[in-house]
Amino acid sequence: VTVPGTSAAELARQHAAGTTPPGKTVEQAFARAAEVDAGPSGLNAILWHDREAALGAATEIVELARQGNRPGPLAGVPVVVKDNIATLTMPTTCGSRILEGYVSPFESTVVTRLRTAGAIIIGKTNMDEFAMGSSTENSAYGPTRNPLDPTRVPGGSSGGSAACVAAGIVRVALGSETGGSVRQPAAFCGIVGVKPTYGRVSRYGLVAFASSLDQVGVFGRTVEDAAIGLGAIAGRDRYDSTSADAAVDDYVATASDSLRGVVIGRPREYFPDSLDARIRERCDAALEKLGELGATVRDVSLPHTDLAIPTYYIIAPAEASSNLARFDGVRYGMRAKATALREMYADTRSHGFGREVTRRILLGTYVLSAGYYDAYYKKAQEVRALIANDFRNVFDRGVDVLFTPTAPTPAFPIGAKADPYEMYLSDIFTATANLAGIPALSLPIGRVDGLPVGGQVMGRHFAEAALFRVAFAIERALGEAAHR
Ligand code: GLN
């Protein structure tokens, strides 16, 4: 894999200065995509693209600069977005047959904000259908391959976006998170992925999976790329009443050589005896570096961690069963040919949804049904509060951030996890942050058998700046060792 050495910030500077035409950068991104993504042995990371619109946007950036407008932080920088984020000139299918050919009549706030920052949206990326999965194998449009080893998965559900960054097509990409779908593929592909605090980023135009857990996330080749991407999309949006009015920090400015005064918690539940010793060793090496930079590392406990997966797999399907009720053949996308209305609903949904989505709808409908609601859904909500409380307790006792592995294993081979429950366990270290609503970031901390390992930094609500500060420090301290 050859990765272009020019950061998003440097690209934007060159475009603003007129030393590189944005059109050339866009052409390079498409050329790289043609080289690695297309064809039978390609990555299959990009589902839809719009070359004309991208080149038109590049011309517009040049024109705006000529008129004396201040260039945005992503001026002329090519970006790809996951296919569950609404765009105007390309389809938004959520990797599903049921939305084949569907083009949204409105644009998501995150895409509008990226464009305002100068970014050029070049394509929509492959994903597990409706973001349900951890491998990008559950796409109606075929699996995405991992650019570092094409026999392996890129992780999921935002695997297409992660693969585009890792393969050097773009420096910044958007994904979405419900239980780890940005952090886990970032870890599997050796790049940076950040899930913001619930409410930090608008969900307007993000197709809902589990609304109380969903959040748009950002991939970057480096911590700085991700910091610029998040800065561009963060902040209150009047179209999403769950978006928060919290001040957005300058995440790039958090980079510092010292971590003096920072307390880092190492939660013992994220380092079980069963953890791959080489992953533990990479994490401990990163923690040691943090100590050398002046941080205090403290052992802590988050006792309800082992309940996260069962809790998540009640709450997420419950919300999904409700959110996905709208795909009925009447309002969006595909419609089965049937004369009777009930038959049309049933045929559309039976043929339009894949196996995993169907499984989740059935599971979610079951846990919400009369007689089971109290036993499952209500109980899960109570356990969710306990998990959130675990985090509150450690943060209240002076711990600034937590450091853990992102995933229990490196990227696994395509087809290796046929049992859904085994697949669900991929999110064992990430789903907790979604349940608690806290921000979390994954970054590369080394390799095992040539495959990337991700380290996870988690923090208090709206403390993304603290995550970036620590992530910048780890990235700088590890240097090339993060990719060896
Ligand atoms: N792998 C988890 C799931 O299948 C999380 C997916 C996500 O974060 N969107 O639900």
C-alpha cells in the first residue's frame, strides 16, 4: 500500500496558495481508486461516485479563492462518505438492496459542513447493510477487502471508508458509529478513527439504525487529519434537536509535547487474561510512552463491561426494528411487484433486507413486545445506566482518559466469522462508549503478524480535545513503530 504523503492540512494549504490545483488532487484520488478499488480483485470500497460533480466543485474552489474568499480548512481536499449519509447527487443505499437507486432529496448536515469547509465529496462507501456488522461482509453489494491484506476484512460497518483512507485514495472520510463501526475498522486498517460524544455531531441526514447510539464519526490517515475532519462537522445543528450546544475546540491545537498532569486509566476489564498477549504488549508499550511524556497511568475498574454486548444487542435491535419500519416499499427505494398491499409490504421487506438486518428486526420486535419488554428492553436500559455510571465514577475520581485495545483481534479473514454471536464480540471494547455516550478514538499502535493493532482512548462527554491531545502524543512518541 502506498499512501500519499501529503496531509489534508498541507493539501488545503497548497490549494489555497494556488501551487496545486484542487482538480489535480481530485483526479489523483480517482486514479488511485481506479488502481486499487475497481475490478474483480479490487477493494470494492466505493459504491457510488460522481466525478463530474467533484471536478465541478474543484473549479468552484478555485473561483471562490480568486474572488478573495478565505479558503476553508479542507479546501479542495477529497473526502468519501459512508453510504448511510445523505448526499444530493449520489445514491444513499445503506449497502442495502431495499434502497437500491435511492437518491436523497436533502443533504445531511455533515456533508453540507464538509463542503463549507472546502472538502470535495468524491464518493459513497461500502458498508454492512444499515451499519449492522463488524466486517463489511453484510453488504448487498459484496464485501470490501482490507487494503493491507485483501484476504481479510477491513472491519465494519464503515469498512469502505476505512479502506479508502488506508489505501491512499483520500486522507479523510466519514463513517458512522453505533457500537464501534468507525473505531474497529480504523484499528483493522491501521488508521485513526474517532467517535464523538453523543450530540457532538448532527445526525440530520444520517439514516437511523439505533438513534440513541448513532453518531457520525471521522477517519483520518493521521491524528491531525481526523482532528481537522471532526472540527469541520462538529457543533449544534438546528435540524437535530439531539445535537448539543457545546463549544467546539480547535482539536489540532491540542497537540503538545508534554502530558504532564494528565491521568490515564488502564481499565482491567479491557485487558482480560484471554486477551491476545501481543495486543496487550502493544498497549502496554503505548502506555509506557505516555508515562515517559509525563502522564500518570493508573489501574482502574469498569465492573459492568462484560454486560455491554448483551445490553447493546437488545437496545440496538429494538431501536432498529422501529427505525427500519419506514422501509415498506411505499416511501423509499425498491418496491416488490404484488397486487395486494400486505403482500407488497411483506415481499419488499423479505427481498429488500439481507439476513443480518432481518435477524435484528426480528430480535428487536421480540424484545419490545408485550410480556417481554420488562424482561429484556427495560432491563437493558437499567444495565446501560450502570455501564454509563462506571465511566462517570472513574472520571469523577480524577482520571482524564482511559486507554484500552480497540478490538480483541486484528483483522480476520473474509468468511471466518459465520456465527453472528462471534461477530458481535468484535465490539466488546467499543460498544461501551456508545452505550455511555462518551467520545472515543482509535489509533494505530503497532502490528501483529503484519496486521495493524489499534489503541483506544476514551474520555468524558464533550472532552474530544483531551482525546486528541493524548492521541497526538502517542502518534508522535511511537513514530514508525505504530506501523511496524
Ligand atoms: N458491529 C456492531 C453492530 O453490528 C456495531 C455497528 C455500528 O457501530 N454501526 O451493530
